[in-house]
Amino acid sequence: MLTITQALYDQIVAHAREDHPDEACGVVAGPVGEGRPERFIPMLNAARSPTFYEFDSQDLLKLYREMDDRDEEPVVIYHSHTATEAHPSRTDISYANEPGAHYVLVSTADTDGAGEFQFRSFRIVEGEVTEEEVKVVEAY
């Protein structure tokens, strides 16, 4: 289960809406080994595409060095889908290389009649996708 604060949830959704019609992407870092998302880090979608996202390699290297210096790890890796439901695509699955991370997808398309976005979390380990519950809290 992913437990995330309302503030982080709102920041992820706002980033997805802001970058629409392109896919948004980013990371929420947290203390190593604690599995607690704390620091919101919106990233630039280097692909600038409505159907694909890609972290800029230089930005990603800088981010991993910074997280290492702060004793952090990527707890949440998120991106948006602009025209499809919030479920990992084959490409998303192939790029998932952080087995300990929660992969959050936000859809900015109304694909289920439930509103203009969906917020879902998945674990992706060795190509296996498992959806998990999302618990939104005021604070940890």
C-alpha cells in the first residue's frame, strides 16, 4: 500500500494537469529504507510528448546524486497518461527499474466517467505489475 500525504497527492495531480496535454513525470523522494514519500521533485518530460515520457539523463543523474547526498531514495516515481487510463503501458513496464518504488500514474483523461483524473499506484518488479491501495493522509 502507498501511504501519501494530501499535499503530495495534490502536487502530483497539479503537475499532471499543468503539463497536459503532454505527459508529466517526476519523483517523490524519501529517507532510505523507510518507504515514506516526503520530497516532491517534478521533472521535465524530455520527450515533450502526449504519449510518452522520458527523464532527461542529465537531470536524472543530478537527482540521483542529490538523493544519495541526502540519504534518500525514490519512493514514488510518477507520470501521467493524457488520453488513456492510469495503468502502466508496455513501455512503462519495460522502463521500471526501481523494484522498491511505487509507480504512480495519473490520468488526465476521463476514461471511467469518475472525473477528469485517476490516481493509481502500482508495484512493478521484473515485468510483473501489481496494483496497490493508495491511502491519502493529512500527515505521517
